[in-house]
Amino acid sequence: MESRILRQFLWRFLCGLLVLGSSVGNCVAPVTPREPDLRERKRLAETFLREKLTLWQRRLQLQDWTISVVTSRADALRPGTRGNIRWDAETKTAAIRVLDASEYPMPFRATLKDMEFTIVHELIHLTLSPLPRSETSRSKEEYAINRIADALLQGDRDD
């Protein structure tokens, strides 16, 4: 019994050495994925946005709302923003607009992360919609929502 276990150990050890020896000097740098062209960016981003909307709508318990997401040109959004939300509390419908992927000045993977942030940010606005709002508290609200969205996304990415 012991000799069989010893033989198995030695066999595994030798196989490990062979594998290790065959890979010495063959270090390959990771390959950066190619950037999709503009048409492909748009298609991939829209699919990504639909998936993330479904995920975060469920997590934030907004399934009783009918929410759509659409990409928009920068000139259709407020200056300095990458998205917005409009809702109707009576009909429980909402539309989120997110900056079109072709207008992001960053690599595609970073664009998708930012688009997901925008989805979460706008859904938090919807979650807080029953609370009173004012123009004087708007910047504080935006700051708080950004912090909450960051925390939710960081927790999601840590898992």
C-alpha cells in the first residue's frame, strides 16, 4: 500500500517537473483584447446594457417598474453627464438614457464599466424618487448617489 502511494507521489512529482521544465523560457505576455469597431461597440454595448439593467433592476427590487435603456448622443444629454432617467410614478415606467459607446473617450472595457455605473446611478435616483427633491440639494444628492453606486459596484466586482 505504501509503495503504491509512494509511486503515485513520485509519478506526480516527476510529471510536475516535466511540465515545469517544458515551460521554462516560454513566458508569454498577456494579449490585450482588440478594440471593437464603432458598429460593434454599439451592438455589444446595447446587449451589455440590457443585461445590466435586468440585473440591477432585480437587485434594487424595481421589478414592478417597466424600465427601458437607450443610448444617446452627447448633445442629447446635459453637459458633463453620461446619462439620465425620466420616470412616471403613476404608470411605473422609466427610461434611462446612456451616452452612446462610440462617444466614450476611453477603451471599450472601461466604457462598459462606466455605462454600468450610469445604469446603477440612474436606478438609485428611481429608488429615491418618492423622497422630496430640490435644486438646492441636487449636488448633495448626486454626490451621495455616486458614493452608493460606487459601493454597490465595488461589492459586486469583489465577489
